[in-house]
Amino acid sequence: KGASMDVQVTVGEIPEERVAGRERGRARPEERSANRLGFVAAEMTSEQKRIAKIAAGVVVEEIRPQLRADIRVGDIIVAVTAKGQSTEIKSADQLSQLLAQAERNTTITLQLRRGEATLFVTARIDDSRG
């Protein structure tokens, strides 16, 4: 509120192994390819699941330019429904396999969590680029 104050600051150095861990973390998303809908999903930690109050799901980590659905970074994909069959998503690999196996021009519905809201997003599997 406009008053000046003295603050003590301790300057330190980040241990070498932490710096290396951060670099590995940065390179990893670039190596992962996007799924057929144009986003990269990652496994959720136990803590993330506890906070979201869900038992299973994957988190959207990165959006690519070819994104084909109203999905945002941080959304949690909980289930996929295709041809009347709903599948709970338990891993990023499972989600990628489901999308890879979907026939061209199939409409799917993704159940996702965005903050406290549960949303249903429909998307069409279409392999055309552009």
C-alpha cells in the first residue's frame, strides 16, 4: 500500500540434476506425435486425478494446428463414444489406439472435464489434411 519495506533474499543455485530433468521434460512433447484429432494427450498423475476427482482419464498436453475438435490444453479426456459404444479412457496409448482404429468419416464423442464442468465434444475422424 505504498509503504517501503526491507526484504531479505537468499540467492542459490539449482542443483545440476534438476536442470537436466527440466531439459528432458522440454524435449519430450516435441518427440510425441499428435493423434488423429490433432492433440497430444499425456498420462495423469495420481495427484491430478485426486484434484479432478476422477479415477481415470488423460490430460491434453499440446494442441497442433490441425486440431479437429473444440479441445483445449488442460482438458481431461474421460471417455470416447464411437458407434454407440462408450469406452473409459485409462491411458494416452489407449486413446491413440481408439482414434487410430476408428474408420474414416466416423463421428465420435469425447467426454471431457474442463475445470469443474463436464463437456461432450463431437469430432469427425477425417484423414484429409487442410
